[in-house]
Amino acid sequence: MKTLFVGLLLAIGAMPVAAQQDVGARLAGRVPPEVATLVQQLAADAAARGLPVDPLVQKAIEGGAKGIPADRVASAVRGVAAQLTAAAAALRQGGLTPPDTDAIAAGAFALNAGLSGAQIAQLVRPGASAPGAAVTLRVAGTLTALGVPATETVALVSGTIEAGESPAELLTLPARVQAALAHGATPAQAAAGLARAAAARANAPGQNRPKNPHHP
Amino acid sequence: MIEFHPLVKQLLDGELTLADLPPELRRQGEAALRLLAAVDREPVTLPPAVDARVMAAVRRRAAAPPPSFWRRLVEPREVRFRLRPWTLAPVLAAAAVLVLLLGRPAPQPSATPTTVRFVLFAPQAQQVAVAGTFNQWDPAVAPLVRTGAAGVWAVTLTLPAGQHQYAFIVDGARWVLDPAAPAVDDGFGSGRRNSVLAL
């Protein structure tokens, strides 16, 4: 009985150690040792809370590749950890319980791009995010990075989903906004034009709209 | 089959004594006890062959060499546990933690990979590469090559679905944004940014 109990405890303890070794191997020779230690600690904490680890490792490796001083790399990695935590909270607020790591990473990217936690929750609420939370948030973040104001971004993405567009079509939104920018429109004008077009498609007779409990 | 009163059945089970029975059931109780005693005392005799077979098996086992390690490992055997019920609580808690950790949904495999062409106009450059989250920010992995047009460098990569951040590295030192893509703060300060791509 005692052996069984001790075995279970050892198995639980061994998993974070294995994850830390993996993170350590990825960082070896690419970041200063103190940064590697910090990232291993943050990664273990993130994994224990169901948060993705890869964005932390990627940010540290990026800092090493760019020759950024260790203290600024550490600060940036801590910033990513905070964004992941905030993104997970926003996704839970939007009804995703538990949120998957892909969606959390996409949410952190959207936060970094300029969307708020409330806007992320709005985009992923049940029925609003038919293409999947991760795709929705990646597109929204990219639109915001293009300069589309956050409010217009949410309206455009939500309207496009309600029009029944496929995930593949949703992913073309940034390119369509860029095309409009190339013709002289501002990001807000480009987004508003696309949102109006999506609304027209949604209201067109015979349009096969997806079921949305918030908009029966 | 004889049907006894429930109280008599309790008597047979040892839960009551004859004195506990009501007077009208005592005769039935005595009869039942006599019957039970008769059954209990029926002598059981085994055929001599059975006795001999059992004893032969016991002697064979006693004389046999000790089983090998492998046999001891694979041979079925009875294992008895004696445990206090409260010790189950931490074991169940540990098992629940294991289930939560192992049952956590794994990151979804990327969907269909997409072919992406990275292009940079850098007429003065001697070498250009692209590094990002898709190649562990390694400047040596994806060098761009000069195209026919003067000063235009390009490379075509197959990337998994997802959100990628990247930058061009010109002459091994200068990190340059993709002018054809949106950009976000890279978190390192001094206004540095990364180009982004959603697939």
C-alpha cells in the first residue's frame, strides 16, 4: 500500500521534471543560464495551470537570437506569462472551460496586438466562435496589428462569423483589409466596409446562417 | 422444502436463542435446530483416491526446486491488502491529479500546412534570412535567395496552420520587419516589433 502511494507521488513529481528537462534542452546554448532557469520555473508553473509553455520558450529563444540583454529577455518572458494568464481568464469569462492551450496562445497574441480581455471573451462566447476560438483570435489579433481599431475588429470578425463564412474565409480577412489599405482606405474604413458586406450576406434571402443562441 | 417462520430463521442464523422466541414458535425452533444438527453432523467421507491425489500434489510441490524469478513474476498469486480506510483519501487525490494531468487535452495537431512566400526588397544586402516562431528563430535555417528582379530576395516555406511571428535578418545582424505584413510589439522594448502571419 505504501509502495503504491509513494509510486503515485513519484509519478506526479516526475512529470514537471521531465517538462523542465525538455525546456532546458530547447534553451541550452541559446539563452544565458539565468534566463533558462527563469523560463524553466515559469514553464513549470504554466504547465501546472494548463497554460501553454511554448510561447515562453519561443520568447526566450527569440531574445537570445536577437542578442537582447538577459534582463530584458527575462522581462519579456514574464510579460508573455502574464498575457497567457490574462488570456486564459478572458477565455473562461467567455465560457471556454477549460480553454485549450492553442486558444490561450492565440488569446495572448490578441492581447499583445491590442484587444482587451472583455473583447476576447466576447469573440469566443458560446455560439459566437463557430470557426474555433484559436482561429477567431488569431484573425482578430492580426487585424488589430494591421491597425484596425479593436471595436471595429470585433464587429468585423463577429459579423463575418454570423454571415456563415468558413474558417478559411475568416483567415483571408487580414489580406482583404490590406488590399483595401493599398487602395487608400484607412484600417477602420477597410474593416467597416468588409463588416457591411458581411452583414449584407448574412441578411441575404436564403442565406444559410449558423445557429447562434445569442442571435436567434 | 420446509418453510420456517422468519424468527426461526433468525434462530438458525444465531441471531436469536430459543428463549427469545415466542412460546408458540419454540417447538418449530427446536425442530429446526434438530434438523440443522443432523445435517451438520452428517459424516463426510472422501474417496481414498482423492486423499492420495491431494497428498501426492503436496509432496511434489514440497520437493520441487524454488520457482525461477521469471516464474515468480508471471505466475498468478493471491495478494492480500490490509488498509485503513482513511489512507485511501490521499491515494484517490493523487489518482485524481494524475487523471487531470494526463487527461488534459493535448495541443491540437496543425491543420493543412500552407505554402508561404517571403519576399524582401534589399538591394544593398549580401545575405538575407527569415527567422521566426516556425523555425525556432534560427537565422541559419531559412536563407532567402536573390530572384531575377534586382534587389529582391525570396524564399518559399511550408508552414503549419497557426499564428507565426517572424522577421528578416539582413547581413546576419540587422532585424528587419516584413513591409507586407502587420506587426506587433516583440516585448523587448525600444519599439522593437515582429511581423505576424495568421494561417
